[in-house]
Amino acid sequence: MELLDKIFYERLTNHLKQVRINNLFARSVIEKKISGQVYVDNFENPKTFYVVHPYGMSLLFGDSQNTDFNNKFLDYSLNTNKIRDKYEWMQAYPSDWDKVLSELYGNRLIKAAENKENKVSGIIELNTRINFKFNREKYIVNKKMILPPTCAIVQTDKKIYEEMIGSVIPSYFWDSADDFINNGIGFSLLCNKKLAATAYSAFIHDNKLELGIETIPEFHGKGFAQLTCSALINYCIEKDYEPIWACRLENTGSYKLAEKLGFEVYSEIPYYRLSN
């Protein structure tokens, strides 16, 4: 398991094209749209790959029967050498990996519902990731909310980008404000001229745009997330982008919001939280 230099990231391109689950975050890394890390089994002819986005999302793919890589990856997953200071949320492809990981992790693999002590070290927590498909007709039917007269939705500018606070904000998905302004898109809701919510492109590749959303805590429960996301979805429809939505099954807020916006579940896959 070796850390690959950025100049060799193109060696992953064809391999990543074979991955049939949502991997826009991994594309952003290997196409150098954002800084991240790429690990491989060997430099010259890599067949097993691990891509880490700086937000903490990661993708394991390629040859699952690589014993040497897998043994090193076990130490990495458990953070045995303390090289990480935060969780990583991992998807694996193809599904062959799930059996391999179950055997590799053994009794250290704990389902989220069974992690009642909320252990964070020495275990791998097994969650579920939900991928949604956008239903345009359903979105149009459900689109009934009215913007309050004291609120306005504006395109996200550099000032808003830098002011937005929270755990899922644009600055976690773009290298800089200028990068976001030049290559991304977002819409923000202002309530009495105060920033309340921001919906933005976390990733854009080809005709796909993955949505991110953050609401300032004092404005929770007012429907502002739905209104703001609607502005971004309208933009997607106008520009012929396919809106992409994914979240953990346990994230009920994101799950319910997706349904309100016309998204429908089309796949559920294991989602591994690696030790911090």
C-alpha cells in the first residue's frame, strides 16, 4: 500500500471508469480538481486502489484478492499507526470487497446500530449509504413551497462562500473560493439579509452535479434547505445537469429532504466508517 504521487494519478482513470457506484468525489481527486490522497498496491502496474477526498469520503476499488495490500489496509483502517486524525467514510467496489472486508475486519466490524458505546477506535463501524435518482416529474409536483417575503435567494458569491459555517460547507469541497466561483455553482438563502442556507455543487463531472446543502443552526426547521436546493435543482434542469444526491441511511434529515425534492432511492451499499 503505497502513496501515489499526483503526477501519476492518470493511471487510475480507466480503472475508475469501471466503478458503477457514485464516485464523483474520487474523480475530483484523481482529476486534481481538489487535493486528496491516492494509495495503490504498487506504482508501476497498480491493480488495487484507495482514493481519499479531503472531506473524509473514500473509495476502495480494484483487485480485492491482493493479500499484501489488504493486510496493510487493515492497519490503515484501524489507524494502528495513528496517521489519521479523523474518520474516513469508505465505499468499496465491486461487491466482492464486502466479503473480503468482513473477513479482514473480523469481530472489529460492528454495525452502527450495535455500536451502543459509540466506540471510535479499534473498530470499523458498518453503516449504509443511500444513492438516490432524481425524478423530475415528482420534483415538479412536489414543488409547492413559497419563499417568505423577508427572504431572498441569490447566487453564492465569494463573500458567502467564505462566511458559510457548518459541517457540510462549500469550502470542504473546493480548493478555494476562486476555484468554486470559476468552476462551481451555488445558491444561498438570505433571511432579513442574514445568511441562512447554502446549496451548492460539491462535484461537477460531465453532465452530473452532486448537491451539497448546509443551513445555519438558527434557521433550522423553516424549510430553507428545501427552498435553497430547489434553486440549484432548477439550475440543473436549465443547464441539463443530472442532480445527484447521496447520504447515510442514518442521516434522516438528508434522506427526508431528498424525498421532498423528488429523489428516489435506487441503491443501498455498505458504508464503512474507519477508525480515527
